[in-house]
Amino acid sequence: MASATSIEILDLRHFPAPRLRAVLEKEADLWNQRLHWDYRYSSRLLMQYLDNRMLPGYAALEADRVIGFAFCVYEETKAVIGDVFALPGPVPGSDVEVEATLLNHLFETLLNSPQLDRIETQLLLHPTGRHGPLFRKAGFNLFRRLFMVQSPRSLAGAPVEPLPADLELRPWRDEEMSAAARLISEAYGGHPDSFINDQYRSPHGSMRFLNNIIRYSGCGVFCPPVSFILVDRESRELVAIVLGSRVSAESGHITQICVRPSHRRRGLARRLLSIAGREFVRQGVEEISLTVTEANTDAVHLYLDESYIVTHSFDAAVWLRGARG
């Protein structure tokens, strides 16, 4: 692969899906190797958008061959950088250079779009620091996030703590989405993650988040058997949820766990993790993963205490118009 100075950067919407197949297949290989995550479903979805010329972004070409891409999506006055990836080349670091060139083109487009007042991204595949200096230079705030993994074998023989008598455990039902959205927006009030992902700040945004992970497989394939809610028996109020997905045949992923502030410090998150974990075991998974912001120290300590270990870290980045990182 040549240096970034010898490549062409063109509008991604000029390219049909087959032109990016080799890049997407290599990226899927890395998702599997690094995170044990089957990325093929996401790749197929991206290819549908590419064929429909619906994906704003840029492609990097070398000798008329696509070697990298970056894209974003627009949500009213916000843009989300969904991905950036370049094929590794014979020269170490050449892929990082190509990705940086693609990101700079996106920055130029997005930061000069007057209708945008917010840009977010979470580049889960890329290790912390890979593009950190580039984001900081463009005025983004960075937040280190952790990818943590637990072996279900650690659940074998562990005692099961009973739930408090005033709470009822129920399987997840899609009818609970509105109540769950309200719970999420309340649980994340003032939380670092509500700065990283502004969907958490309102029931409307939280509903979009839930639709993405439950109905549109935005984080693996939603797995109802491992997803539960806790309800207060007297008020019938939803007080906690845990949701899970299958991200490969061998791996499950906790996509959301939260507890209403009024019901914290009662061990509910720990119990829900245990319940979901045992159901994942029944589904035949060999490992369970989750992500957490490093600054959320209480959650990190809980996960470490529950035998999760950090296997990867990545950066979340946020840009706000009128602010400087």
C-alpha cells in the first residue's frame, strides 16, 4: 500500500458494494480475531446501503482499488461517524495513515456543516489512541472505554442471591420499550455515558437506542431469553433492565444494564448480570462481553468483581459546536 499522499479520496456514494467487498471482509476478520464478534451481518447491511447510494462518507483508492472507507450518518443536528477502516499494507502504519486521511475528509465536511452542532463516534474495533491525537486536534473530547469479557465457566457453582421480596423478575417483552426508555433516560441523568451518547438524555432518544439494538440488530442479534426487567410489586414501576445479544455463535454481549437511581445500592445490577449470564450459558455461549466507560468506576469495579476482565480498550469521541476539547 502506498502512502496516503498517493491515494485518491472520493465520495463513498460513487461506489457499489462489490467494490468494497475485500475491505469489508478484512474488517470482519479483525472483528472476529480481536473481539470474537461476527461482523458479517453488519457488513451485509453496509453493502445494502452502499448499493442504494445512501451512505455518506469517503473511499480511499489506490490504483483504482478501494483500500479503505469511512462513513457517517445524520440524526437531525447530530452526525455519528459510524466506521473508518483501511486495509493493512506492507509498510507498518500505512493503514493508520489512510484512515487518518479519511477521517480528516469527514472532519472537513462535518465541522463545516452549519446545521450540525454535535458529532459522536465510538470506534470499537480500533485500540485506544489509534486516532486520539487526530480527534483532539479537531476539537473532540475523548473518553476511554473498556471491552470486558467473562467466561461463563466462572458462573458454575456460584450461589444465586434471591431477589428482594418487593421486586418481581420478568422476561423482556417488546411492550416494555416505552417504560424501558423512560428508565434509561432517568438512570443516565448526569452520567458520563449521556455525554458520549446523547440518546440517553431523553425517553425519545432512549427509544431510538432500544429500537436499534432490539429491532435492527445494531449490536449483534437481540436475544430475548437473556433479557429481563425488574418491576416493583407495589407501584408496578420498572426499576431495572438487562438486555443481551448474540454477537457470534460463541459469544454473547450485554447491550444494556441499568437501575433506577431510587433502587441502587441493593445489588440489583449484580443479580441481573448473574441471571443473564446463566441464561447465556443455556444458550451455549463460551464468553460474555460488555463495554463500559473507564470513568464509570463503580461499574468497572462491579464487573471486575464479577470476573470480567479487560481485553481491549477503545475511544469514544464527542465534538460540540462552540466548545473546544
